Amino acid sequence: MAADREPLHARRFPEPHGEGLRLRHWDPDSDADVADWLRGRSDPEFLRWNTPLLAVADFESARTAMRDYARKEAEGTCAHFRVGDADSGAALGHIGLNTIDRVIRSGRVGYWVLPEARGRLVATRALALVSRWAFTELDLHRLELGHAVGHAASCRIAQKCGFPAEGTLRGAMFGSGRFDVFRDEHLHARLATDPEPA
């Protein structure tokens, strides 16, 4: 099959595993994956801290958003993974490496955890795993992570995974559920040359 006719998933990034987790690409043709994506992206706690540009309100809009991410992955500009339990395979959440810039060798990390998986260090383990993968397999130099000011849990996860706070970006995020209101964002970053966190 010619490269331009390969299925999108055939051209995606490899899937990292470890930390008791199994990461794999979201499958927009899987009803189970779409249902998990919809639950995660419509969860009130997720929406409290994030305002997606593509709203996910129902099954079809979730599938459409997943297909859009799959196209971007095929272009090499992002990598989005379903975070699953290594033993049971149960869905736990999501982690994505967004806006991959091959010239400056950077990327931006984002994650969310399904309600039933919270309190199990899922985001911390997934961030540690994807950070090592991005530095070694993708040869990235810098990873950034941003969260709304006040999101203490995300701040703790970043610090624990070796992403020190670099500052506050004023008015850098949309307000919760709004495109006409802005809020400040904490910026964290980690370099490939930084020591591995304990």
C-alpha cells in the first residue's frame, strides 16, 4: 500500500508502555473509545479547568474530535494516547503531546483522568512515561505544561514529574466555558538535560 494510502493509525507515533500503564492511540472507530473520550471531555472537573476549542457534547462530536486528532497525529504534529491499566486494560484517562515542533524540538503536554481513576497517580505516572518517551524516542529538547492558575492538583503533578514553574502567562487561557473571558496560566517546563525526578 502506498504511503499516502496507508491508514492513519499506520503512520502514528509508537506507543509507550510502563509505570503500570499501557498507552495506545485513541481509535475513533471504536465505540468504547468514543464513549470514554466523551466521558472524559464532558466531565465537570475537566470543563472547570479547560475550554476545548472543539466542544464535545455528544457521541458524534466526540468521534469527530478524535478523527481530527488522528489526522494531526498522521502529520506528526501531535501524539494523543488513551491511558489504560497495564493489567486490566481499563481506560484511565488521556495524555497528549501537542504542538510538536521538530525544528526547535519542543512539545506541549496535556492530560486528564476519568473520575473513577482519580487518586491513583494516573496523571503523574502517565506524565513521567510520556516525558521519558518524548526525550528519548522523539529526541525533543523541551516539554511545556500549562494549567489554569488555581489548579493545584495539576501544579503538584508537574512539580513531581520534574516540571518546575517558570512563570505566569497573563490572560493566556479562555475562562471556563467562555471564549470571551480570559484567565491566567501557570507555565511549567522540563528540558531533556534536566535530572530525572526522584
